[in-house]
Amino acid sequence: MTARSDFYKAFVVAVLITDISVFSEVTMITMLSLVLGGIMILLGIFYAYRPSAFLGTLVVAIGGASSMQLASVLDVGAVLTAFIGLLLPVLLLTLHALGVESEEIGNMSMKARPALFALMFGGLCILSAPLVSASISIFMPTMAMRLSTISEVAIMLLATVAGTLYLTRRRPTKRIIEASQGGQEPAP
């Protein structure tokens, strides 16, 4: 690894941890966990040691998640703040932590289509309760509806199960079918 790529990775880690700290309620314990997790990630990057980087990511995720206050998933602003302030930075930190020893293992790459399906599935599951509440208020404006926390969780679980069933019932792509008929492994 070159010094420039190490510096770039360290800069990205610092920006992501700053993003998490800006969107969370920063207490001393939260700041301590973010700083210690960031130091562990940086040490893992500089010494090409994946367990340290991944453990640091876990510490940062726990510290950030414990400081986010999300009372209801119907508050779309709070959900999007948690998504932008916690989920995306932790996802990018995890990708950095998994790619620390990339010279020995090979470059990690994400295919665009599965990543897009995963993001759409996660977004629809997270925003399913606000979407149901909004559609009920549009189609039945006289019905005043307040969803309890249990109802919100039930709607999210129903959306997760329905989305999982839909994604598992999809037909495999043509390339995988042709490869399985020819007796060879599909190309990545």
C-alpha cells in the first residue's frame, strides 16, 4: 500500500466518524467510543490488520447507535437523519474495514445491481410505516390514525417478509441458467 492511499483512507474514516458525531447526541461516552473506534480503524488500516479495523467499526456503530434517539419511525426526518448520520457512514466504514488486507485477498468489488436491490429493499423496509400512514391519510382523509409503536414494527416486519418473499421468488438471471445447464460455475 502506498502512503497516499493510507492517507486517503484515514481521511475518509475521519470524515465518516465526524458525520456520525454531528448527527448524534454527543455525550462523553459517545465521543470516547467514536474516538477509540476511529483509532482502532486507523491502526487496522495502517498495519493492514483486518480484525482491528472491523472491531473499531463495531465500536463506532455501537456508540453511534446508542446516541441516536428515534422515538417513532413515522417521523421521516428522524429516520433519514439516522440513515444519513449512522447507516451510510457505518456501511462505508465496514467496507473500508473489510478491504484492509486487500493486497493478499484481492480487491473487493460490489456489483451495481445487487447493491441497488439491497438499498431499495432496505429503504422500503425502513420507510414502510410512513408510507402506509401517508397512503391511509390520502385515501381516507376522515380517518384520524395514530399508529402505536407495535403497529409500526408490525408494518415494518410485514414489509420485510413481503420483500424477502418477492426477492427469493425472482427468477435467476440468464447467465446463471446457462452456466448451470453447461455444467460450469457462473462467472462473477
